[in-house]
Amino acid sequence: MSQITTYVDMTTTNGQREEETDNDATEIEFSTDHIDQAFSDFPVEKPYSVAIKEYPVTEERKPYVPKAGDVLRDAGTARATIAATNEKPNGTTENNWARDHAHQTIIVQHCDYFDRDHDGIIWPQDTYIGFRNFGWGLILSIYATFLINAFLSYPTSPSILPDPFFRIYLQNIHKDKHGSDSMSYDNEGRFRPQNFEDFFAKYDQEGKGGLTWRDFMRAWKGQAFVFDFFGWSATFFEWLATYLLLWPEDGVMRKEDVRGIFDGSIFYKKAEEHKQKQVMAKQAKNRKSRSHIN
């Protein structure tokens, strides 16, 4: 026969904890057999289970479970201004990014690069120039600009009427949040560390610190909401753009680089890298021209 443990609810009166009377007490009973089963499954030595063999999908996609020594605190609490992970609990500290952008939510930081004059409005030409500064071609940049400004402008409009210039208003950018993604942004544009960590814990199969395109396709299927056609499409194109921007030599989109996508810090880095490549290419061309003259 299983052992039964009983807890009696406690109340607080004038700052003092006192046990309720027998008539008002709320008793919570549970069998220790459940606890024994939880200990036998994942995670080990935790009073709960996140994966059970009866439902293989829970074993295939295990979420992030904090371990002793992890520096990320309160992973379930969304951060307004920093994209915190276990590797970067204070967000992006390089070049004082987190401090300099403490007046913006994470989703606004994500868009900051494309707001070239920092007036809180992204025009289609801002989007286009931003992509061109990554080194993207003419056709690809036009196509990406069309997808972004055509589909994301209206939800952010301060009017009930569509913006005739397809501008995106950052004050309302949180309204562009969609489903079927990693759910790392909440509905107000904050960053959810737990969801971000869950995403990589579930779909980074070999623990390589990032996702291949094949991993993403599993994630795309695993995160999909039923009948969420817009969310499916938006998520696919967002991650395609992420892969094209990062263009990893080994095919792995690193977790830290993806985190930089969420808070927008990597956009400036990639634009600067392309600029330096242009300068180096120009210098090499000039040296080659001088050598021919000599």
C-alpha cells in the first residue's frame, strides 16, 4: 500500500503564520508513488518529471532544466531589456549594448538597426538599406523588404487605417508577435530566457551549441500551432534570413549568434564585418592596380 502524505494549508494574519481550524483547513494529498516515479524519470533527483517513456515526444524534446552551478536566475521571468541566457545572464555587454539600450524592450532592440535615424519608424527604404549593408544582393534585399514592411506594417499602425507608406512603428512593434516560433518574445516584447533555453535544449540534438538547418526543420514542425498559416510562414522566413545572415561555415547557427539576433546586437556586427570586407577588397584592388603599373 502506498504511503500518503498530507499537507495542511497555512494562512497569514497580521504577518503571523497560523494553522487554520480543522473546519477551514485545505488538505492536499498525494501518493509518494508519484514522487518515486518522478525521481525515476528525467530530470534525476528532481521532485517532478519532464519526460516519461509512455509519451516518447517528451523524451525526444526535453526542455531546459536548471542545474547546480547555472548562473541564469529566474529563467521563467521575462526580461524587458536584456536577452539573458545561461551563457549570458546579463545579456549583451559588449560595447555597452545592454546599458545603452536599457530604454528599449528587447523586441525594439531587435529592430533598432533598421531604424537608421532612430525616430521610432522604419520605412521600407530603411529596411532595404539595412539588408544591403549586410552585403545582400539587390533582388534578395527587395524581396526581404517587401515581406517585412508589407506584412508587419499594419499591426503597428497608430491608426485603424493601413499606413500608405508601409512604415513600421516601433512603439507598437510588439503587436507583430506571431505564433509557431520559439516563443522567446512575450506579448509585450520582453525576452523569455526559459523559452529560448527550451528551444535549444529540445532541438540541438548533439549538444553542439547551435542548430543546423535540419535541426531547424524539426523545430519548425515541433513548434507549429494548428492552422497557424501566418506563423508557419513567418517563422520559416525569419530563420531562413537568420541562416543567410550568419552563413555558418560548418552549417551550425550558434546559440550565442541567435541570441544576438533577438536583441539586435549582431546586426551592427554583421554590417561592420561587411564594411571591413569592402575596405579590404578595395585596398587589395588598389595594390593590384599599382603592381600592374609598376
